Amino acid sequence: MKMKKSLGVRRWIFLFSLLLVFVVVPLSAAEAAGVVEASFSYARQTGPGSNQFALWVEDSEGRCVRTLYATRFTATGGWEKRPESVKLWVEKSGLPGMTDAEVDAITGPTPGPGVLKYAWDLTDGAGRPVADGAYTLFIEGSLRSEKRVLYSIAFETGGGAKELACETRYFGDDGPERAMLSDVKARYTPQ
């Protein structure tokens, strides 16, 4: 009789353990796996307040998950000299509170003209995989003085590979400097 009770308790413990594994564990956020690739044409501009841009990713709550690239001038103090220089990225990224090492990890000199390509491996700024979900890739460019452009590419992880739609918003009047960043394309590829 004692043996039967002991087996019954063990079965309940075993069943409860299975319940934890199959019900509780899936409730935690699944990690996203894959890559988002973005490309665009860059045409160097002449004149003050131009040729600055940044790429970053935000989660569905509007929090900056990771900066993929920012031009060195803006990130290393240019944002204080020219507050209009990729000002949305400066605000969202938390740039004023970054260490020199953090800034160095995301910056580079303004590249030469041509097609530029960047990729996001679905990790945050610390290199940890992000949770499956909705994200937006932003590309902001300072075209000249206060004129700027903001490309936003909203997407969800999961599912199959897909081309991503891009929305464009210009700030300031039309002018030739709008050619600085153009032909933006993006693609999500799961792993």
C-alpha cells in the first residue's frame, strides 16, 4: 500500500514537471533568429549641415534596441555643435549618456558615394538575441542644415523571407539635397 502511494506521488510530480516544461516554458519570449538587410544609395552633398546619417532599430514600444551605424561627426559631439544633425536618432539612441567605447562601436567616417549596405542580426546593443515581435528600422539623414529625411521600415520577425516596405518622410522644402539618401531597400530573412 505504501508503495502504491509513493508511485502515485511520483506520477503527480512527473506530470507537474511536464506541465511546467510544456506550458510555462513556452510562455517566455521566443528569441528571434535571422537578419534584416538594408541598402540605399548615398550621394555626397556639398554645403553645411549635410552628409550625416544614422540607422537604428526600435521595438514596438519605440525603444531603441540597437544602433547599426552613425556618422562619426554627429556621434562624437557634432550633435552638440549642430543640434539638427540626425536629431531623432540622438534622442532615441541615448547618445548623450553613451560611453566613448559605446560610441566608437557604432560609428564610422562618412562613407564615399555609392550603394551602402547594413545588416541587423536581431541582437540588441549587448549582443543578446531579441524576442520575436514587431520592430522598425529607421534611417535618418541630415540633408542640409534643418532639412532631413526619415525612412521607416516596419516588420515582424518570424514567417518566411520577405521584402520590407519603406515609408519616407521629408522635413523641410524640396531641393537637390534629397538625392543624398535614396533607393532604400530592405529584406528580412529568418534562420
